[in-house]
Amino acid sequence: MYSLHLENGLLMIKGATKVISSTQGSACVETDENSIVASGQNIEVKKLNLDEKEVCFSGTFSLIKLSSQSVKQPLLKRIFK
């Protein structure tokens, strides 16, 4: 189970199991059930506590997309970690 809360430029995701990536333009988070991709500007991690399955981002969000499949990193990024 997961929940999303967006208020005043803060996006709180509860139920996060993994932060796949985070840049100024987007953030990808995996939960037990879905993957969440948030896009926008000036995105940064404000709080990360995977023991409690919580992550909080700040920024200007223009898109939040849910996917039932996990988000995969490009092959070259996985090879050259």
C-alpha cells in the first residue's frame, strides 16, 4: 500500500521501497505495487527514510505518473554504475 500527498510544492510518498533516480527534472520511486515518476523543475529530496518507507521531494511538479511495472534504468547506466 502506498499514498501520495502533494501540497505547497512538497510531494510525500509513503510506501516507497526504492528511489530509482532523482534529478532536478524528475524523480523515480518504486513501491511494492507501482513505480511513480514525478517530473517538473528544481526537484530535490527533502526527506528519505526507507526503513519507514517514506520519501519527500520539493520542487515545482508538472506531471506525476503511476505505472504498474517497475521503471528500468537504461542499459548503459546499469553497466557503468
